[in-house]
Amino acid sequence: MKNRLKKYSIFCIITVGMGFSSCSKYLDVNEDPNNPARVEAASRLAGAITTSSGAAQWRGTRELAGVMQYGGLQAASSGGYAATNWRFTASYFLWQNAYVNTMPNCVDIINLGEEEGNPHFVGVGKILLALNFGLLTSQYGDIVVDDYYNGKDQVVLKPKFNTQKEVYERIQKLLDEAIAALENPNNKRGLDAKKGDLLYQGDVSKWIKFAWSLKARYYNHLSKKSSIYNADEIIAACAKGFNGDGMDAEFPYLNGGQLIDENPWSSWGGFESEANPRYFAWTQFFVNMLTAFPVSNKLYEDPRISKIMKGAASDGKYRGPGAGDYISNGQGVLANGTQGDKTKVKPEDYGRFSKSGYYTSTTSPFGFITYSEVKLIEAEAKLRKGDSNGALVSYEEGVKSNMRKLGVSASDISNYWNAQVADGLSQHFSTVDGGLSHIMRQKYISLCLNPETWVDMRRMDYSANIYGPSLKRPTNLNTTIFDINNQNQWIQAMVYETNEQTRNPDAVGNNTEKYRLLTPLWFNVKE
């Protein structure tokens, strides 16, 4: 498993703008029988999984950790400064990392699986392709789908963009096709034949549940589209998705291999410097999520806090800087909306972000989608349908499953749940906003550092009613774009990358920072 990115991430492509073409199609060379030009699907799977995590999702989350207010800063020179304060430009590289470095692997697995008579590889390739399209559209909106590299036809040098509505339709179609392929019994070779199934070691049933879980997620993105949103459809997908602990689709990072085998939040992702890493501490906003209940904002320490972060070296207390602010300016806003302790200005007054616990240690897994997320999606759908009792049942399992995953004891889980009940949990779920406040704050905790959190924050309009009064815009706000006096103006999308803007301007359209960062994407425009 060591050096697996180098070993498995094998694909040969010619890139022009956003286009791709198989090398074997364009280069006339003699084939070496000891170094074949064709690599079987089984030998490509680990590369597709690895790049979907490390090249695509990680790159689409690194800056978002600041936008979502997980990561706090040491100083203006910190690597996360620009992202935390919404200073995005066309140099944000998720687009290239996904389209160039990741998704050709997925497409080639689909084609190889078809040629080899291995529909299970076709299914897995389509799941991973749908996952990457979902990541891209959630940040950019309209993206290239129909004209994307298919491994068969001549590259489209100036691909057209699909509307975001079309993208969601294509994602669902891909997932339906993936499920059908995985259910096909006429498969010649197991998914883990070359030890490349890093997620499920060849368990086809879990891949099918992975696909259904993603279907539920992407249906749920459309909660503002009244003509499309269907709570029953989401609930049905959840029922076929992950249904117990140990099913999470998450990338297993390693210790003792190459540096890139380690979790990027612990080392190579900008955390090599202990003095001034990309993110120095967890923000006070995240601390608040773990030390106060929704709706009432009653103080109560979530037992997961010690599993996720460390207390300050100076006094053992959990605290963080404000969003976009520095530790030299003291503690951020507290859960009740009041100012924190401004005298806490030393590094030792804050627990560190990197290597602090479950999500940022060297071997911490990086989740694509989890059982906990599925149950919380189900809870939201039931709540919107008017089934508050059913929503509470799903919510309870979503919360408790994440606690079990993080190693919280049964007694601590019980005490936490009973405290929520005593704080008026059932009454809170009698209203949509009250129930959503619980669901979204639990998703914020259980999806820690996953880019889906940003989807939720936008769907909830960054509402203080949902996330509490400590959710504030960044201290060092990008006032070139954002109106400092308009507290309702929040970041909405990312800027398309320079290479696409330069080579395909007609498809990209208005790519100014002001337009892109301020304009809500289609999924987030209420009907």
C-alpha cells in the first residue's frame, strides 16, 4: 500500500485547455510486452479512488476549511488567510485537479470495465465520476459534463457547459447506471483483484449503498427547488444507502509510507511549519458548535470535543480565534454572540488545528460520505415532509453513529442525548427552523472538513437562526467585493480557473470575482 499514489495513479492524457485524449489513440509507438500500454481496470481503481480524495476533494476543501469556519489563523502571513477572508481569484485549482488529475481515471475505468466484461468496474467508475461532478457543480454551478473526455472520441477543445440543473440530472443518471452495473451478476473479475479497492475491499453491496447515499445527497441539495424537491424520493434513497456503522466511504490515509500517503491536514497540506501553518487553530465558531446546544444556545460540552481538538497548552481550555482573524487579536465571538476573551493572544492559549484529533491526525480518514450524513439527510427530508417524530428518530441515529465512530463511550452518548432532550429537543423539532438548527449543526460536526458543509451553509442562507449568533462574516473581509455594511452578503461560489477562462471564454461567461463570488448558484435560488 505504500507509495500507492505513484503506483496506481496511472493515466496517459494529452491536455489542451480542458480536453483530454487517450495517448494510445494519438501516438504511434511499438508496444513493449513487459510494459503494456493498456492497464486493466483492476489496476486503475486505486488511482481513481486516491485522486478523487487527494487531488479533487482535498483540493476542493483546503481553502473551504476557512470559508466554512473550521480553520483559524496565526497571522496575515498564514497560508489560509486569503481563503478565510474570501479573497478568491481565478487561481483556485479545484477545476484543474478534478478535470485533469482525477476524472480521466474514472472514465478509463468505465471504458476498460466495458471492454473486459467487468460491469462492476463500470459501476465504480460511474460512482466516482458522479462524486467528482457533484463536487465541481456545488462550487462552480454550470460545468462541463456532456462534452467532457470520454476516452473514445476526439477531444472537444471548447466544450460547452451544462446548466447546473442538467448536471444534477446527469449525476442521478450516472448513479442509476452505476447501481445497475454493480447489480449485474455477469462480472468476470472482483473489484479487489489487484488490491485496488481502498474503500470496500471488493464488497459490491457497499458500493451499491455508496451510490444510493450519493443519490440522497444530491436530491437533498435541491431543497429550494419546489418543483423538483421530493422528500419521499430522498427518504427512499436513504433507505437503500448506508444502514449501519462501518459503511462510510472514506479514504484511508497511512503512516510510514510516502508523505502523500499521510492525511494532508497533518503534514503536506500546508502544515509542515508548526510556527505558522495554513490553519493554526480551530475557530471559536467550531468550538461553539461543540460547547452549546442549538436553539437555546445553552452551554453543554459535547463529548466529541476532546476527540476532535486539544485544549490550550496554557490552561487546557477550548477556544479559537474569530473567523478570518488572528490569535494575536484574542478569542472569537462566543456561542451567545458576545465577545470572547481578548487577553488570550499567545499561541499557547489555543489548541492546534493539525494533529489535534480524529480529523487531522496522520492516519485520519477523509470521508466522501458517511452513514451519519445519510441519517441526517433523512432527518431533514422527514422534517420538511412534516414527520417530526420520524425526523427525530433519524436525527438521533445520525448523532449517535458519529459519536460511536469517534469513540465516545456509551454513557457519555446517553448523557449527551438526555441533556438535549431536557433542553427541549422535541419542541424544537416541532418547527422546521428549530429542527434544521439541530440537523445542520450536527452535520457541521459530523462532516468536519467535508465540502458538503458549505453546501448546507448556503442552503441555510448562513442563517444565525440555524447556526447560532456566533456565525459572523470574516474579520478581514474582502471589501473590494463584499459590502462591509451588508451583513447579509455572503460568499456564494468560486471563480472559474484562468486556463478555462482564457481558452473557453464563451462558455465561461462573466468570470469576474464580483459576479462569481456574489451570485448564488442555481441550486441555491429559491423557487
